[in-house]
Amino acid sequence: MLRSILFIFSTVFLAAAGTALLSAQAPEPSLSEQQRGLLSAREQSERARQRSEALRRQAETASSDAERMASEAAALAARIQAAEADIKAARTRIAIVSRLQERQRARLAEKQGPLVRLTAALQMMTRKPTALALVEPRSLDELIYMRSILSAVSPEIERRTASLRDEVRQGEQLRLQAVRAIASLDESERRLADRRRQLASLEASERIEAAQYSNDANLEQGQALALGEQARDILDLMDQIRESGAIRESLAELEGPLLRPGQARDRQTSASPRNKNVADAYRLPVIGEIVTGLGEISDSGYRSRGLTIAVDPGAQIVAPAAGRIAYSGRYRGYGNILIIEHDAGWTSLITNMATSKVAVGDQVTQGAPVGQSGSDDPTITVELRRNGRPIDIAALIG
């Protein structure tokens, strides 16, 4: 009996020491990554809200209906991206809380085990009547010895039970955090659905107003698609579009009533501002995590010419800077692609889009909604070039 009791006491102390050692040595990279992801999502959400508020104020002071609608659409797109970031943050928070709950349950089980065995041993002792010890001298000696041991370890037992109570309270706090995180996720998803409906309604109004310019738009769209058929690859396509853009701009500077394709459409949205220095205003077109940077070798063995961003299915894609749509449509192996001409020889390429909501010749403001990601392969690649040379976007966005 004495040996078994002493073994239980030693197990209690060794278990506590082992737990402290493991907690000090075991790295938790996955949890740290989750925590960094949560912080990043919250920062993305706050930046998107700030952009939305600035665009909303810009819409209120717009001098024309076209400028007002463009600013309102960009503000809605920013609010959609804020909701997407909130959803990402809520999901990450739920995963973190779930991970902490698992660890808390493991600690609780580890602390409960020795105490359960000790309680069982004490119960065995109490089953032996005290009166029996009076007729068995050996039993009396054992009883006195055990009481002296218990009086020595009682403070430690109290400390351990207090630790268990703390663990139970922590478990309840984690449960409440999980409930709040789930509620936050539900609210963010509701806001996202509402804002997508608002944006769809606004885009429908814009399409109705632009219907009178459809002939010019269809002509220029057809010319762009023809360039896509003729181009050897996507780099050749971008070079041809850059050359045709330079010719178009040169013709536009000539005197006289020279019309260019889509000129009426350009005039309709001429209130849309264009960035004089893209490098000072460039931003990523989607909310997500950068998985491949410029120059990195992809899994398929190709060297990346831009940034590849992992996003949620159906993520809102916006114009990274103001400019003119030079190509919009499917291109072999790249899904729906978008080529945006900016000022001073800057060009953006966005690939792997599921849908595109703009047409060739459209002038877009920075942050204007241009499409959405898909569900089969929710990654978006964006490239930035100046005069045909790739530029490191990560350096521009810090």
C-alpha cells in the first residue's frame, strides 16, 4: 500500500515537470503562422474600410454622374474586400481557438490523471476501519505514517486542484471566444452577401447607361481578341497591345476630328481620374496571401513574372491602379485575363479570373471592381510592367 501511494505521488510530480519541459521546448510554428495570418487579415480589413470611406467621400463630391457612379462602385468593392478580410480573420480566429481548446483539453487530461489515481488510493485507505488499526499494530503504524505524508503533501494537492480549476475557467473562456468568432463569421458573411447584391445592382445601372456605346465597344473588343489569336504567347500579346496603345495615343494627340475606337466610351468616363505615377499608388487587386513572388520558381518549373495570390473562391478583384482596359477575355491557359494600360508606359496583367466585368476601352478608377476569382483554382496572378519590363510589385506595396 505504501509503495503504491508513494508511486502515485512521484507520478504527480514527474508529470508536472514533464509538462513544463515540453511546453518550454515544443515549437508552435503553425499556431504562430495562424496568429500572423489573423493580424494580416485584420490589417487588410482596416485598410479596405479606409479606402471605402475615402471613396464614399469622393462620390459625395463628384462633379458628374459618371464620376459619382465610378466612385460608388469602387467604394462598394472596397467594402466587399473588407468583408472578405473579416471572413478570413473570423475563420482564422476559429481555427486558433480550436487549436487552443485541443491543447487545453490535453493539459487538463494530463493534470487530471495523477489526481484521479491519488483520489482512488485515498478512497482505498478510507475503506479500512480505524478501529481495526487498534488491534493491528502494523496497521496503526501505516495509518500514522500515511497521515504524516498527507499533511506534507496537502498543500501541493490544493495547488494542483486550484490549477485544474484554472484550466476549467480557461476552457470556458475559450468556449465563449469560439461562440463570438462564429457569430462574427456569420455577420461578415451576411455583410458580404448584401454588398455583393448592392454592387450587382449598381453595375446593372452602369451597363444600361453604357448601352448606347456598345457598337464602339464591340469593335474594339473584337480587335483586342484578334490580337489575342495572333499572339504567340501572353508576353507577345502584351507587347502588341503596348505597341497599339502607343499608336492610339499618338493619333489622339493629332489635331483634327480623328476618332479612335471607343472614343465615345472614353468620353463618357473621362471624369475617371488616372494616376500620374503608378508606382506611388499601386496596390494588390485582391485580398489574400502572396504565395509566389517575382522571380520565384513555381511547382510547374516556370519562373514567376509577378505575384500569385491565394484567395477565397469568388473573391472580389479590383483595378490595382487607374487606367484603360486594353484586353478583357479568355486567353489560352490563363483563364480570363485583364490587361490595363496606365500612364507613362505602365501596364498591369491580371490572370486566372473566373469572370471579368469590364470591356476593352473602359476607363477604370483605382479600386474599381473588374471581376471575381473562381472556385476550382482560387489563385490570382498580377504582373506589373513598365515599357515591357517586369516590375517588382512587392517593392511598391511595401
